[in-house]
Amino acid sequence: MGAARFLRGLLPLLDPSKLTVIVNTTDDETFFGLHVSPDLDTVTYTLAGAAHRKQGWGLDGDSFRCLEALGRFYDENWFQLGDRDLATHIFRTDALRRGRRLSQVTAEIARRFDVAVRILPMSDDPVRTRISVEGAGTLDFQDYLVRRRARGRVRAIRLAGLAKARPAPGVLSALRRSDAIIIPPSNPFVSILPIVKLRGVRAAIRQSGARIAAVSPLIGGAPVKGPLDRMLRGTGHRVSSTGVAELYRGLASVFVLDRTDGDLAPQIERLGMRPVVTDTLMKSPARARKLASRVLAELAL
Amino acid sequence: MGAARFLRGLLPLLDPSKLTVIVNTTDDETFFGLHVSPDLDTVTYTLAGAAHRKQGWGLDGDSFRCLEALGRFYDENWFQLGDRDLATHIFRTDALRRGRRLSQVTAEIARRFDVAVRILPMSDDPVRTRISVEGAGTLDFQDYLVRRRARGRVRAIRLAGLAKARPAPGVLSALRRSDAIIIPPSNPFVSILPIVKLRGVRAAIRQSGARIAAVSPLIGGAPVKGPLDRMLRGTGHRVSSTGVAELYRGLASVFVLDRTDGDLAPQIERLGMRPVVTDTLMKSPARARKLASRVLAELAL
């Protein structure tokens, strides 16, 4: 998850109490009756320094004994949930069933992990990414990404529940009060645009007058990980950082792209954004910090 | 758990398809939002040969990583739930939330553990043992037994929900069709009488004409484990096998008691039961089998 790596790079550069992270929830899923919020957890675990060092998910040093035992009852235990990770899902599910909202539970989980950064789910209401794949019908995101390993030709990406969903408490005010907004190197379709498309979000961003930088998730025209290329192609966009920039048109004023895609800078400029060409591959925490530092500098922070 | 040890001794002596085990559910409890049925699980794990060899609960060789992690969120994680054991509770909770009944879920869990013996919860309706303890108020059973280690003077034992509860599907018909019924060496107040007191159970037993043997859970006037002595004393009963036999009066026709309590045989006879004096301490599977074999013989099975 590029956003998590970027966040890890950003953290040492900022006063954590000044930072709010708004997190996508459209790939939340129910497994074994437990409410799993993969992006919220990755962000929380990352900020807690507890995330797995290599994988883009889960806790460092986790074991999988419960999941193994769940295999006795469920035919489908393809989603990797570690024993200690499960505690988070059990707690979240329990709290939601007791009537607490996802944003409250998220804050509580962050507190229990001693995370000082404010973490907000985009919405307390369910919005779900649904992917139409040629020959496979319409799939939930985790089903598409994890179980089917993103195989098949993407025909459409839909956000079910978007029209009815309100931003979670704190989202709009955090945006309005912000001096700067960073769109990290993530999948625009399933991680960034669901937030941007929520009712009131664009208006709040406009009101803030914040400087906004986006970092392209593509390097050399390809995603570091994940099916973004297939999603861009399948929805009729260019498979390049220009294609991504087009999705952020009118939103970001600075667009950071990798050196390998430096030749696209004039196209970015024509979209009304200032291109910043640098190394965006976050091979190490030091490299992530360097990238984050560059983005902050471009935002005059 | 004396009943589980006894069951392990009984199993090799019978055609498992001929056996039905009716299990107490009044010490069921919700932990972390998960429905835990300690007695059902102990019986299932025992019959599956998967129970912990020494403890009276849990799975053999289980680990406790999830529980440890739950300690981050919950102040109270005193009830030991292993990682593999948790899979059972997660599945049960998920299935109950989907509208399945406890008896259905119990059968499914048994099937998944390849248990051929029929296991029935006493009821699909919630009945809960509540213990009044001097100076501590009224406690849920696990709170009393596990968290407070059964400390304090018992003043009363109540079965909340009993009046409204119906026996689970299959309970009455299994009793009616039975040739013999064994009341294993268990706590009468919290394991046996909750079943017996359910609406229709005594009538079904009478209709069956079954021979009925009870095994005293006391040895030398004391429980092998657990607070039965305190419960007998606190509710005004004799703390002896005679006190237990009095609770089974009009129910059992054979009463098995330990050699160390052999002098009570005349008292048992006066209660209208045939006393059988033998070794009841199940120190090993062989000893459990010997005891079970003796009980079967006394029932002419």
C-alpha cells in the first residue's frame, strides 16, 4: 500500500497532532461475521509502527492459527487475518453491534495503539467498491483483488451506497481547516476518488483554499503493486500518470510523478497542474521520507 | 469437567450413533461479542478427541495470541479463549446472527469435528445460571467461577429465563425414546438440574420408562474440582453424596457413589435409589472407562 509507505515517510517530518488521515472504507468487508476495514487497519498499524514490514497488510509477526481453524467451518478463508489482527476485527465488530459508529471505533482503536495522528474513516455509512469483470460478473473488491488476484478484464468500477453516504464526523471540518492536502500514491478508483466523491468533500476542499499535491501511484507507466493499470484501461483512461492526473484535474495543483515518467510533465502542465518530477519508488523508509519531504517542500510546508 | 471425562470413558463402550448427549447451556456467555458455549464445546471437543488433555476446557495444543491482543481493547480478558477455540465461537456467533438456532449450529460444529454422537443443547432459548454471593451481589456463572474463582459464600442459585425456555428440538423425543439415561458426575445445580427443570423434560423421562443412573460428583464428601460444596451448603443441602442424591430423588433409580462415601449407601437406599459403591475418581481414561462400564452394567446395558 503506497499510502502507508508514504505515511511512514511523512510521520517523522510533522507534528503528528497536526495531521489528519482520511481513509477509504470502500474495501471494507465482512469475513466470518467480522467487520474488517483493511485500509483503516493498515493506516493505524502503520502509524503505530506495528504494521508488517513487507506485506501491505496485517501486523508484524502475526500468526494464523485461528484462521487455520476457521477453515474447518468456512470453505472460504482466503483473506489472511492474523491472530492478533483478528482482535481488532472482533473489537470493531463488537463495538459496532453495540451501536458505536465506525469513526468512534476507529478513534478508539487508534487510541489503544497509542497513535497520536487523527484517523478518520471517510464515512460511517457503508460505501462499497464493486468491480465488474468480464466473464465474472460484479465482484466485491476483496473478492476481486485477493481471492481472484485481480484476474480478468475490468469493465466498470462502481461505488455502491455513495449517493446516500455522508462523510464521517470530522471529515469536512478537517478538510475546511486544512492548509495543505496530500493525495498519496494510491489507487485513485478504489482509495482516493471514493473520498473525493462523497457529498460535500469537494466543496470543503475548495473552501479550505488548501494547497493540494497528488503523488502518482504509477512508475514507468505501471503500478508498483495492484491492478490500477487494468482499472485505468478498463474504464477508458490512459494507462499512465497522465491518466491518473486527469482523474485529479481541478483537485490537485501539484502533481508528483516519477523520473521514469518525466516526459509526461508537459501533459501534466496542460491539465493545469504543476508537475514535480522526482524518485517516487519508496524502496526503504529513508526513500519514503525523502519523497514525503519533497512533497512538503513543494507545498511550502 | 467430570461429565467430559465420563463421556470419554463411555465412548469406546457404545455405538456412538446410539448415544445422545444433552448439554447444559446455562453457563453460556458473551465474550468480546462472541457467543461462547463452554459445556457444548467441552463435550464436542472431548468427543472429537480434540479436547485439552489436562484442563477441563479448550482445545489441545491451543495458543492464546488473539486473546493476548484482545487485552489491548478489553480490560477483562480473564476467560481463556485459545486461537483455535475462538474459531468455534466466531463461527457460532456468525451462524446465530444469520438466524440459525443454537441446536443447528451445535450439530454443524459437531459435524465439522467429525463427531458421530448426537449433541443437543438443552435449549435454543437463553437460560442463564445466576449466583448470588454474599457481598458480591448476583453474578453470571463464568464471572463467579472463573473470574472470582468461586470465592465467597453462595446464597442462592437462580436460572434466569428458565420459565420461558423450551427444550431444543430433539431433546424431548430423544428422552422419550431412550432405554437408559445417565446423569454423569457433574454439578447438579449448574449442569444437570437446568436440563431436568426445563418444561416437559421430567414428563418425557417418565414416558420413556428408561432406567436412570446418576453418578455422584463428590468423592469423600468433596468435589474433585469446582464449588459444588459451597453451592450445596449455601442452598441448605447436605454437603455429601446424600445431598446430591436428594436432588435426584424421583429421577434416578441407581445412584453411583465413591467407595470413600460407601457408608452413605443406606441413606441413598432410603431415598428410593439403589446405591452402587465403586471407584469414581477418573484419574485416567482407563479408570473412566471402568466407571462407565460399571454404570452400563448396572443399567443392564
